[in-house]
Amino acid sequence: MEAIGSQAGTFSLAPLKAFFQGGASRAAEVRLRYLEALGETIKKYESSILQALKDDLGKVAFEGYATEIGLVLEEISYLQRHLKKWMRPQRVWPSLAQLPGQAAVQYEPRGVVLIISPWNYPFQLLMLPLAGALAAGNVVVLKPSELAPATAQVIQEIIENTFPPEYVQVVQGDAQVAADLVEKEWDYIFFTGSTRVGRIIAESASRRLIPYTLELGGKSPAIVEADADIRIAARRIAWGKWLNAGQTCIAPDYVLIQEKVLEPFLQYLKEAIQTFYGDISRPPAEYARIIQKSHFERLLRLMQEGEVTIGGYSDPDTLYISPTVLLSPQGALLEEEIFGPLLPILTYKAPEEAISFIHRLPPPLALYVFSDSSYAQQYYLEKVPSGGACINDTLMHISSSRLPFGGIRESGIGRYHGWYSFETFSHARAIVKTPTWIDLPLRYPPYGRKLGLIRKLLR
């Protein structure tokens, strides 16, 4: 901790600001060269990243690659293919007042950017926004989570072996280090984490008029209509819920199911758990662990607020909590984001009941609707605002660089991935170029009888 503290204590923004003001990060060739270098270094460190993810969270190699490394490499490749097109000025039709001039939008880098990431996907949730910030021409400081120290250390090695420190830098440390960093004079702040901390960052940034993106969380519902393929719904909800032991910001937080299909759904959930993990009375081989003891203890307390019908096993020595399904949930289980392997299930008779329950809570980060009815699918999409949504699936909306990812209200502000990352980390600058070969007198005083003419022209 002393080494980490000394690194944070000697941190200065001045070299990074000077590097950005020198313009070295703006050229397309530089952006592309360093995106390429980042991708190649990640590939070289693949085994180290996977081992770090196992050390920090107990992730198996498949999950580590599919949900972290693979998504980052795909994003880098997508940015490389499209970057030059996005960097070109986008011509727009000039207004009448601008004629005979030309008008365009030029996307320019914001400057020196701070990116703060959480512990649950400690590689992906730091490197994905980094790739977007680099593509947009920025200089970047990364603050990885201290709760995933092995991954943070590998990230620091990757960055130090890819970038000069005045271009991209890693600052490690605890929550106080993060708080101190936020108070510095950034050009942009990108934060992924809890809504509680997001509010603190928003207040700090707003006080100094620093723009920001907040990727937060919330209670994301899975709605299962009676006409759905119940077996498929159970398998896909089980996969989305217990990936990373439920420590996923877009995991189904609870299930709302039409009561007449509850029993077959529970049976299919049991089958899915057995197929995926085998004996869950002890830690399965391909199942992550809870990140730390305080989080483990919080989840055990939440488990007391429902009737355990599947699972309920735990082991404090290994921080293991099994896939667990709870009926008759109440209290904090229904009010707080769970962020763990507990799946409360509630039943409803009519869709209006499900909608009424969801509206008791802030708009979710994700919405999952299981139904074969196009009408029902559209009904829930219209009635439930959310950051993103899947029909007859879970999590998959995050897997494409072509789709925006972000929240709504308490679940987040802003969006990223692909073009949306480039846009987020850029300032859209309006540019009008007016020729001098003609200088129309209409706009100049004295105005005389020009008002009538202006009215006609602007109609």
C-alpha cells in the first residue's frame, strides 16, 4: 500500500496537459498506431490477464476471455476500421443565413480524461472506455479498482509497456485516492460503479463544470410471460444471472413471471443450474467467487429476506455463495441492487401488475422480456424505460460495438461502445466557413426596411 500511496501522492496533471496541448495525440496515424499497439500488448499478456481475473474473482478462462479480453479486442478492431471516417468533418447543409458559406461538424478530443473502473469486470470496464478515449484523440489517466489488485497490476504493466506516461498513465490506490483524483481539473470524467459514488462524482464535476459520463447500476427485471418458451427463458436467465456469480451490473436482478408458469420455470431453472454447475452444495469448478468478505456478508443478510427454494449454500472460507433462488422476497432484497447470485422471483397475473411493481423503482439499466408475442414485447418496451433491453435473452445487448451501452437517470448518464465512445470522448465543434468573394449587405445596419425581407427569407 505504501508504493501505491506514493504513486498517487506524486501524481501531477501538468505533464499530461502539456502533452495534449502539444497535439501529439490528435493525429489519425498516432491514434491508430497506439490502438494497434494496445491490442498487440493485450494479446501478449493474455495468460497474465486470465490468471489475474482468476486470482481476483475466481473467473475461469472462458469467462475471462469472453467477457473481458475478447470484448476489448473486438472494440479496438472496430475503432481502427472506422476511425478515419469518423474523424473527417461531417458536412451539413448550411442555413440560409450562412450562404454562400459551408457548414460542418468536426469531432475534436476533449483533452485529459480520467477513467475510473469497478472491480466486477476489472479489465473490460477500464480498457473499453480507454480504447474509445484514445480513438477520440485524448490523453488518459486510468484508476483501476483496488479490490481487484492482480488485474490492476497487469493493467499497469500493459500500459507502461505500450504508452509514454504523459500519454496514458495508471494511478492505483484506494477510495481516497479516487476521491483525490476526481477533484483535479480534468477535461472529462468517465466513471463506472455504484449509483451512490456516481452521485458524489456528479456533484464534484458539476461544481467545476467538468463534463462526465456515469455508468451505474440498478435493479434490472426479467419479465416472463406465459407464452414464452419457458425452458429457454430459464436457461438464458440462469446464464445471465450467475455469470461472474451475479456480480454483473446488467444481470437480471429479479424475475417477474406470470404465476401460472412459475412451477415449470422453477423446474427448468433447477435443470439449468445442474447442467451448468453440477453439485452446487460446494464451489463448482466453473463459477466465480464473491469479491470480498463484506460483500459476502451483505449477500447472506439479503438471503434472509426471502424463502430459499433453490440453492442457499455458502462457504465463508472461499467466499462462495451458490446460485440461489428466493420466493416471497421482501425488504432490501426488493429495494437494493443485489449484485450477487441471489435471484428473487415474484409472480403476477396481469401485465399491469408487473409494470406497477417495476415503476416503484428507478428506471433500470437493463430490461429483459421473454414472450413470443410481438404485442407483449412492444408493450413492455414502451412501458418500461431502461438503459438497454433484450427480447428473449439477457446481457447480449452489451456484446456489440455497433450498439450504445448506457443507463437512464439513476442507472447512468451517457453512453459508449464503438461510435458512441468516439462521440462521448469528443467535442462536436460547429464550423462555418464563409467566402470573401461576396459580402451581402443584408445583415449590416442600417436596417431600414430589411425586416420585411428577413421575414420572407426565413419563412
